[in-house]
Amino acid sequence: MGKVAAKIKVMPDSPEIDLDALQERLETALPEGAKINGVEREEVAFGLVALYPTVIVPDGAGGTETVEENFTGVDGVESVDVDNVGRI
């Protein structure tokens, strides 16, 4: 079974949020077998910065769905959207 790399857009719920702490919470929310392989930051508007973690997951049933659900449940996360997905 191969692996999939997914770039996921994570929008924080406030411009005042500590992005480093949010990134750590995202890492601890990963399901078993998934890992973050780098995180980009992009200023969106009015001081709000989106995180774009690239998550590596096994290429199996469900794909990135579990990661998306887990990230959505993290404190400080407003929304989660898959930006790009590809096999590696």
C-alpha cells in the first residue's frame, strides 16, 4: 500500500491565536499512521494567518477524512479544507 500527501488549509478562529501552539495541537491530533511533513503559513487578511500542513497518510480507505475530522476538533480551528492531494 502506498502513501498519500495532502496539503490541508487550516484556518484559525482568531488572528490572536498562537500559531506554534496550534501547530503542536494539530500534530497531536493526527491519527495513527499519519505524520506532518512540513507546515507553510500564509497571511489571509486582517492579520489572520492560515496554516498549510502537508500530511502523509497511508493510501487506504478514507484517505484524509480522519485527519480532516481530527483537525476540525482541535481547539482554535475555525475550518479545515484539503488544498491538494497526491500519491507519493
